[in-house]
Amino acid sequence: MESGIITMAGWLSIFIWSVLVMSAQVHGDQLIDITFLKSAIPKGAVCLDGSPPAYSYFEGYGNGSNSWIVYLQSGGWCSSKIDCYNRSTTPRGSTYPFIGNQTNFSGLLDTNSTFNPDFYNWHKVYIYYCDGSSFMSDIKHVDPRTNVTYRGARIFKVVMEELLSKGMGNAQNAMLVGTSAGAMTTTLHCDKFRKLFQKNSRVKCVSDSGFIIHGKGLLGDHYREKYYADVIRTHGLRKSLPKSCTSKMNPNLCLFPEYYVGDIQTPLFLLESAFDAFQIEYNTLPAVGGRLGWSNCLGNLRHCNSTQLGIMRDFRNTFIGALLKLKHSLSRGMFVHSCYLHGHILIIQEWTCSSLQGNNILANKTIAQAISDWYFDRTSFRQIDVENDLPRNCSSSLTPELFVHKCLATLSTHPTCSYS
């Protein structure tokens, strides 16, 4: 079951990457070179296999020259020594496979002013994820049996130092963003990220599909408890977990955002699906034997039977309940929809023109508009779809090329899609 979670994350990453590449071919996104931070190796700030950290950087210009977006890649976790060794031989535990490659910047990272009017000319950084611990581990010794290194916290530190040397510390605006495991990384590091900037800087964080729930009493809760406790044990994370959580409950539960997000001081936006595809398929269904017997349902929601829909509905109710229990914060934004999805922010279909996916029911705004309005304090966006208690299929049947053309037409004819 451990490998099931990592496999799902890998397939999601492959799917997202393919969509980004196809979108780039259509509307001219930039492909950005990858920088390998070899100076981090003597500091022990290395991936699971000992390779150097890597990131891609687009230099901001014009009125975006004092604004930064730092994006943290998705990719799950590894929960045992053998799991982490296996991961170290893949692009989720090593940066060597990326030598000679480039990173496509799309969605929130898009450099095209039409598709990304509020952020197109900001400094943008895409940080590759290669430690399997949400950049939290810091074990001094290399595992003598597998030669695996657990040093994620050091990676985060040296990459932030690298960005500060490029002028990030002087930013007037800054945003830390991540998807899935990268979103959990974002929430775990959000307040530390804020401390890198001057007090008068606008610094906020966005978690995209990273509100992984414990959901006590929900199908699969014991499986989730054990899995994330194993992640904590394998990476030696107890000392690194949020003290606001570990001081009041079992530390093995303190990777679950529902127990620490309420204590984050920095403004935070939660972009989520109440029917998160990853959490349902790989954190909930293991309790009923995994995806066996679910392929037709997961491939087409119209084929789900009443039992399957009941399990999804239970997840949704528990998920929304966990969100509503969070300590109140006027600075926390939310966009919680009912589409059966996982991951939004780097995909044009989900970022710029999510309305074409049928995902515009929350205050009649796209995801891009909602987050932009919240970030720039135009509105305090906090919307949860409480009407749809069944998952919706919001994927587009259009080819990427046709979708982009239809998106362009929407942007040109609907003034609400312009945020300047």
C-alpha cells in the first residue's frame, strides 16, 4: 500500500507534466532551464540519492521585479527505508534524471500576460522535490545499508539562501505555493517563509490539494494514521513537526494539516476539492481492499454504485467538517469545490479558465480570480461548495489546443477574467 501512494503521485505528476507540455506548445509558455545547486553538496543538503537540489528560475521584470512566487513540486512521501531507497532511484528521489531537461511554466507560473495577468512578470521559482519528507528531514548520518540521505530540511534552507542572494529578501510581494505533498510542505514552512522578508512585505501562502485529512472515524483512518506515522518515523520528523500540534496531541498525528493549519500566522489560501481524487483513491480505499472493483466508477462517475457514492459522500462530509473546525482566521482564504480532482494551480484548465471545466460555481469566479483577489486584498475570498454532496466530473473533453483557443475567446469576451 505504501508504494500505491507513491505510484499515484508519480502518475499524477506524469499526467500534469504532459498537460503542461501540450499547453506550452499551444500558447508559447517558456521552457526554463534547470539549475543544479552543487554548492549544497558540501553542506549535506542533498536528495535521497545524494544528488544536488534543483530549481528553475524565471527572472521578474517591470512592475513584477519586486515580486516573487516560489513553487514546491508535488510527489508524495516515502514511509520506510526500502520505500525511500526505491524512491531514490526515481525522479522523486534524485535530480540526476533532470539533467538536460527544462521546466515548463504554466498556470500560476505562466509568463504570458493574457493567461496570467496578475503574476506573469513576477520572479518565479519551481523547486524540485527529491527528499520524500516535505523538506522536513535532517538525519545526520547516511543510511549505511542503502546509502540513502534524509536531509530535506537542509535542502529547503540552502535553496532559500540561494533565492535571497538573488534579491528575494527585498520583495514587496511574495507567495509560497505547492501542490499535494508540496502543498503540505507549504503549510509546514509557511511561517518560516514569512520570516525571510521585511515586515511591510505582503507574504502569503497557497496550499493546492494539500489538506490531507486524518478524518478520525472515517473509513481508512487507521491506515492513514499508520502511513503518516511511518513517514514521521522513517525521516525522524518528530522534532521538526509544528510545536503547536505536538504540545497537545500525539506527534504521530502532526503531519495532518487539520491539526496545525489553524495555528499558522501567515495568510493562507486553501484550494481544495471536497472530493479529492488522491485522498479518496489512495488514503481511503485501502481500507476496502484498494481500488479493486472501483475502476469503472473512478473512470466514469456515472458508473459508481450507491455504496461507492456513499463512501465518497462520507469523505466529503468529513473533509468539510475538518475545514470548518479550523481556528478562525480573517486572512485565510478558501476555494473548496466538488469536482473529482487533485491538483489545479499549474494547469491552464484549472487555473486560468477553470470555468470551462464547470468549476465556476463559487462566487462565479475562476480559481485564478479567487486567489488573485485574495492575495491582493481585493476580497476576502472564502467559499465552500455546500450544495453538491456528490462528486462532479469537471474535466474537459476538448483537446488541449481547442481548450486554449476557447479559453482565449472567454478571456476576450468576459471582462471578469481581467484582474488588472
